[in-house]
Amino acid sequence: MAYWYNLTTGTVESDENKSQSDDLMGPYGSEAEAAKALDTARQRTEAWDEEDKAWEEGSSND
């Protein structure tokens, strides 16, 4: 079963009760993973921003 995080309601939904909404993040393999969807997204965004910054700083040295 897959789980989803609903950005509008701030709740976790399963395939059985999933909203028909564009405001869903997922699917996630567990309810716990879905519950921390925003934290996971924030961490990934921060990591990508650091990678972008490192790449841009490295390319300016050419």
C-alpha cells in the first residue's frame, strides 16, 4: 500500500482514502515516510541548493 501527504490538510492518506487532489506528495512506502514528507523535501532542496552552489562556484574558476 502507498501513502500520500496532503499539503492542504496536513494529513497522511493511504491508497484507500486518497483525495483526488493536486496537493498530494508521494507515494511513500510507509505512513511514517509520508508524515515527514515536508521535512524530506526541505532536506533534498537544501542538498540540491548546495550542489548547485558548488557547481556554480567551480565553473566560475575556469
